[in-house]
Amino acid sequence: MSLLKYIERARRMDDLIRRRATGGSEEFARRLGISRSVLMENLKDLKEMGAPIQFCETTRTYYYKSEYHL
């Protein structure tokens, strides 16, 4: 994948996480047009860059536990 596509996907992920509009992992992947396994790798990458990403079972969405800027 090209760097530009990767950056654009990261921005889209960031937007959905900020709005708490991701849904569960299957829905989040579907919104991004990728597989669940690719989503999980991308989430891992973001976490390795310091993103405090958490998942809320109650609201079924990913969110930032504390303030974060991509």
C-alpha cells in the first residue's frame, strides 16, 4: 500500500474514533473498506505511535482514553 493511502486511512480511523462512530471491529473494518485483520494491524500501529485507543463494550465503539493528536 502506498504511504499516501496509509496516511489517509489513519486519518479516517482517527476521525471515526474521535466521533466515537466506529462500531465494533467488524463494522469499523467495513466502514474503512478493509478486512478485520488489517484493521487490527492498523490499530496496533496507531497504539505503537502512542494513540491511547480503547474499546467500550457498552457503547460498542473505539475511543481515545485521553487526548491524542495524530
